[in-house]
Amino acid sequence: MLNYEHFKNSLENGNNFTQEREYDIHRARTRHNSALKRVSETTVILGLTGHVPRHTLANHMTYMGNKEEEIRQVIAHSNIRTTKIYLRERHGFFGSYNIMKRFHQVKK
């Protein structure tokens, strides 16, 4: 499990992650992807991968009014074009924007 305290120095001071922290992130990502695969196999949610939460986060950040560049930084894409792929219209994304915006306002 990743703990903020382990990464605090890097995140708050803009330092690079140590090799040990990079390995921690890799292990957490691997465990996360394995868990998603098991969930996908035991439910009717087909194609559940580590990218699904990333897409969800990007879309929620859009709903909250974040700019594409901010989303790119959070998702750690090196190129804004990749982020735009995450944000392109799919399944009525822009049609549901106002519904999701109201949902987020109610949650506050």
C-alpha cells in the first residue's frame, strides 16, 4: 500500500523519486492491475484495466473544471495529445456533462 508520508518529500519539494519509491509505485500498480483483472473476471464488468480509473479520474477532473494541462500533469502523461484521447467524447460524455456537474455539486 502506498503511503503519502513515504512520498511527501518528493511531492512537496519537487524532488525525483528514489529508486526505492519508483519500485514501490511499480509494485502497487502491478497489484492494482491484478486486482482489477480478478474483479473483471468474476463480474460482468468486462475489460476492466488500470486505464479505466485513469479515464474516470480525467473525466471527473474535467467535470470539476480542471484544465487539460492540469489533468495531463496528474495523470503523468508526457504529451497533452495522450490526455486529449482520454477526454474525447465517448458514450455521450459531453451530453452528460451537466448531469455530472450537478452530481459533484450535491456531493460537496
